[in-house]
Amino acid sequence: MLPKTADVVIIGGGVVGCSIAYQLAKQGVQCTVLERSRFGGGASGAAAGVISPLWHVDPAVEPMWRLGMRSLELFPPLAAELSAAGIDPEFRQTGVLKLAFTEDQVDDLRRNLVWQSELGLDVAWLDPAQVAQREPEVRPAVLGGVFSPREGYVRGQRLVDSLVHAAGRLGAQFHQGTEVLGLRRRGRRVTGVDTPAGGIDAGQVVLAAGPWSGIPARWLPEAQDPDSPAIPVRPVKGERILLRKPGFLPRSPVRNFEGYVVPRLDGTVLVAATREEGRFDELVTAGGVSQLIAAATLSFPSLADAEFISGRAGVRPATPDGMPVLGPMPEIEGFSIAAGHDAVGVMLSPGTAELMAQYLLDGNAAPLEPFSLSRF
């Protein structure tokens, strides 16, 4: 049964919304999360789960880099907290290995290694013999690789499940299969949400609905006015597959320039990910599976004989400049946004939740200014 009131209502039960709820619940905030499908049912549950800002966050974009490195710092203690609460999110700080199979790729890795070596994270070049020693089934044609030992991976669905469980123990409420039909308004202030099961009055509403956050008429009809700021979040579809080969499991996520092979604790390997702009469907396609198998066997030829377990697709939320939209909606009180992380939502979720929870607690939007919707 839905509550009648809440301090904060969060629209969207992916990793970002559930992470914010957990951080708020730790501070004693009465929080309700509403998810139209199931928790982690979108891109969060379909993600590769690699926690690797060194390869996925541009250090030249300072706000994103700070967010990426802060999230990397937060993951180990967060995983320990969530495990202690009852569900292991399956975060493992195994390191990440990126491979080169052409001279151009070697040059690319070595250029990046120059600045990566200055971070104090023990990032190192591995020659072909060292790569083969670490991953014996790697393709013999490998020319080398870079290993970053402080990075790792998490299972996206388990992370969401553990956040829901831990936040629920702290008093947060979670309702899946509950669609938000619209926002309650009093002039320029959002005062709650309406659902088919009734309304909830709230002091703050956070829109964390992934790619659906960018449908302005759904949330703010006035955003259709060309003079009003829209929410420039677009859908980007990604597919991944699970394989199983008895006796084969890489020691860490292994990335070539086409995709990832990621170990899982149940003995399967996850292969990710494709990218299709402007697609909202979650169909697993023959073309996507073929592309992923090619990426997997480029690193590990023996995976051509692996059993195909399953495929899954999710729709990521992307923005024009590659940075998420975080913070209050301009000129609308009581309404804020946390969306647009594209393929790094799981990776950046701890830092995002820390920033958003602090804003919701103290009302100071200054730390979120680089991510503000007003930049568009």
C-alpha cells in the first residue's frame, strides 16, 4: 500500500534512484521509490557492471573525472555495508585488463598509460608473456595490455537488489509495478506525484527514470514551450549476453577495443556491450549476439565453444555532452533530476547518490552546478 506522504519520492527504480534512496535512508529521510516495471529491470540490470573510470571517464572533463574517481573510492565500503545488511552486490576489486591486438591499439594504450601512471593506482603495462601468464586462454596474437588493479566489477542486478534491501531495512519504501502518471503541482512547485493506486504528497520529487526522464510532456508540460528548458536525455540501447564454458573464467574483466568479457560468481561470463542510438526496445537481436560473440572470441578464442546461456538488453539514458543531468529543475521548486549517465550509470552511482542526497538534505545546489540542466 502506498504511503500518503513522504519526505522524498523518487521516480525510477534503477541503480541511480535506489542509490539515492539508500543514502537518504541512512540519514533518516522518509523516502519512497516508485518503479513502473521492476527494480533493476532496465539498463541497470543489463549492464556489464565494470567499475573502471580510468577507461570510461575522460580526465579532461573535470566534473566527470571527480565523480568517477569518487565513485571508485566509495564502491568497496558501500559493497561491505550492503553485504552486511544481507545481500552481497557481488562487487569484486579484481582489477581490469585492457588488451591490444594491433600496433595502433598499443600506441593508444601507451598514450593513456602516461597519465594513468601518475594517479598512484599502480596501473602497469603487461607484455604478451605477462598477459598470457595472467590469462592463459587469451589469443596468442595479443601484443600487450594495461592492467589497472584498483578497478573491478559488480553485478548490476544484485547491486540494485542489495540497495533496495538495505534501504528498506532503514525505513525506505519501494513499490514496483507502480507507474507515476504525473506530478502534483501548486503553481511553480511540485508537491508530490499521482499513480493509479493514489497520490503521494512529498516535500521533494526526484526524477531518476533513465531514458524516460527525457519525455518532457510526461513530467512538465510547459517544457514543450521552446523558451522553457527541456530535459535532453535520449535513449541508447545496449545488449549483452551470458556464456558458460566449464573450466574457463577470467581473473578480472578483460576488455579489447570491441567489448568486455566479465567473470561472474556463478561461473558464467558476461559479454558486453552493443550500442544503438535512439532505440527504446529491449529486444535481443541476432546481430547484437553475433557482434558480442565476435568481441569475446577476439580476446578468448575458446569461447567459440561456450554454451550460450541468455541475452538481455537495456536502454541507457544519454545526453548531448556525455554528462548526466543532476540537481534541481530550473524555475521549478521541489523537483530535481538524476539521469543521463549513459553507459556509466552503475559505475557512477555511488558518487551520484552522495551528491544528490546531500543536495536534498541541505538545499545547496552548488556542488551540482557542473551537471545542472541549465548548461543546455
